[in-house]
Amino acid sequence: MNNIIERDFRKIDLNLLLVFRAVLLERNVTRAAQRLFLGQPAVSGALKRLRAALGDELFVRTPHGVEPTPRALELAALIEPLLAALHSGLMQKPSFEPAQARHVFRLGLSDSLEITLLPMLMQRLAREAPGVRIITRAADTPRAAAMLDAGEIELAIGAHRSAGPRLHHETLFRWRFVTIYDARHIRPRGARLSLAEFIRHRHVLTSFSASLSGHLDEALARVGRQRTVVLSSPHFATTPFVVRDAPYLATVPDFIARRWCAALGLAQSPVPLDLPEYEIAVLGKQAGAHDPALNWLIATLKTCVADDATRKGGR
């Protein structure tokens, strides 16, 4: 790579090499011109330029056409594999073979999504793509686009909305808020928490903005109610252990609630408010929308989510 001198290539372009190859194969300038769909003067002119650039006659006229010089035969042995490799690289569509891949993906996502997605993803990689490695970084919605632009991550996974034409947006799954608690500390009167019970108990909040209120508090305010938040933390991982050990409620996405309830024996209840459904999406730069490696990873994540939904539905 370091021995390449760019100015040496200014005398030669790819078309001259194609003319050289055609004349070498046909041993006849007229037939070479027909092969290239060019006029004979154009081929003769290209040969003249190539001879001047390489300092060799290259082809010698004979009664039956032209014959290559020793220098031309020497060049042919070098040029043919180079042209074949160039043609293959330019014309063949890129592919990704997971079983043979040695690839590192950089993903930006919250710890709740790490807990939800990574066990499933890593299990599948161990079977299908053992050479693939994953690096994750904390990336909330406000920072995701900037991290993609800076090349810090290749994909952002989270509650991302479409970010316009410069970023690729693809829905991964949809979710709702649910409320978790430990039934040893909190015992609803019915099968689910009532709004009165929801308000009466104290709450743990996950807040990336270091606030004691969030979207849920806005929804409560619309119906004239207010809750008491006793802990606000930017880390989801803290929440289930606090709830397990004390009489607190935590309202969290259903996808992480399922993991915590299964692992720690917590209970969950629908939120006693009219709340919308949300989505988790994959966000990436448009330049990577046709990257076979990234497309494979997105498809694999979707398969993990679908398989998980099937298992839950079968229980």
C-alpha cells in the first residue's frame, strides 16, 4: 500500500487496460474494437497512449493480425487477475456469512433493553455466529442520533421515533407500561391495583433527567391525582431489588417487568390509567441501510423477539 505513487496512474485509466486485454485475446485490432463496441480508430488511439505510458510496443503487426511482445505477455499475467478481482468486487453484491464472520457490532441501548435482548441475542450468536462480538454503550433517545453521526455506535435501540431521511428507522416491537411490586409487601384487594391503591403506595422512578416526575405523573395530573416518588434513578437495574425489599411500586416497560418477575418472584399489574402503547425501534444511519451485516443483525434481533413472544404465548 505504501509503495503506490498516485501520479504514476495518471497516464493510465481502466479503459486502456480493457483495450489491452481485448487486443491480447483477439490478436486483431478490428476484432478487438468489435468486442469492445468501439471504432477501430478509438482502439488504435488507446494502444498508442498505452505504449507511450508503458514504454513498450506491446503488440507487433503480423500478416495475420498482431502478436504481443514479451513485455505484453508479462503484463497480461499481472493484469488479468487484477481485472477479475476488480470486476468481482464491483459487480457482486456484498454478503454476510454469519458462521464465518469475524465482526464487531457497536450498539447503543438502555440497561433495560440490554437485560431484555442481550441474553437472547448472545445465545443465538453462540450457535449461529460464534465469531461475532458485541459492544454496547448507554444511549438514550436524545443522544442516539449524535452517537450514530459520530460513529460511536452503528445501531441505536430504544423508544426512538423516525428521525427524518438521514437516519434509518425500523420497529422492533411494541410495549406498554405495567406496575411491579412484591406481593409480600403490597396486597391489592382485587386481581389488579386500583387507582386509589396506586396513589396510596410510594413509588420508585427511573428517570434519565434526574427528576422526581415523568410522563406518568403528567397522566395522573390530567385526572387530578398525584403520586409520591421516593427514589429516582437513571438505572433500571436498581429498581427490582428496591421493590423486592420494600413496599414500593415501580411502573416500568412490560418487557423488562417480565424478566424481573420471572427472576425475582415479583408481581405485576396493569397501570390503572389510560396510557398509550409505545414502540422500541432500531435506528441507524441511512448509509448502513444496505449493509448486509447490519441487516442480518436487525433480522436476528427481530427473530429473537418473535421467538420470545411465541414462548410466552405458549405458556
